Amino acid sequence: MPTDDKWIEECCEEVLKFTGSLAPEWANRIAIARSERNWTSRQFLGAMIGWMLDNGYHLTAPQHPFFQPGAVPMVEKPCELCGKLFKPIIPGQRFCSETCGISYLKKMEAKAA
Ligand SMILES: [Zn+2]
């Protein structure tokens, strides 16, 4: 798995884009905070997660409807490793099983080494 700064920044950017896509006001707040602080995506996520942990919000369930059980219709899709069709349990699930997920990570680690 690549661990360079550019790749991590791109991943953090995707997380912020996804988060902003869930609610327009979140996208605005993210844009304002980043602009005010001149943060990279990685700095923004690190700062926000650290703040949440320091303030004890890590045990509070997000209130956005997207995170409520059954809120997102899950359609069958192919596993990114084995290709078998499966019905995701959580949004963004990429693999049919933990075995496939771990095998994929090991494959990526071997590629990066
Ligand atoms: Zn699979």
C-alpha cells in the first residue's frame, strides 16, 4: 500500500468530498474552515478527529440521516477482489467478506514493497 503524502492527501480529500456530499451545509463549513486555517485535507481531518476525541464526541452517533440504519438502499454489487455479487451491509463496503478485504490489503502491500 502506498504511504506517500500525496496519496494520503488524496484519500483525505475524497473523505472530505464524500462528507460534504451528504449535506450542503457541511460542504460549506469544510470549505470555510479550510480556507480560514489554510489546512490541507489531511490536517483538516486530523484536527477534526482529534477535537472530537478530546471532547468526548466519539461515542455520539452522527445525527445525519445517512448514518441511520436502513437509510441507504444497498444494492448488490461485485466484490472488488473475487468478483462475487454481494449485498453491502454498510455504505462504501467494497468486499464480500473480511477474507477478501484482508487479501486485497495484503496484495496492495506486496505491490508497494
Ligand atoms: Zn470477495
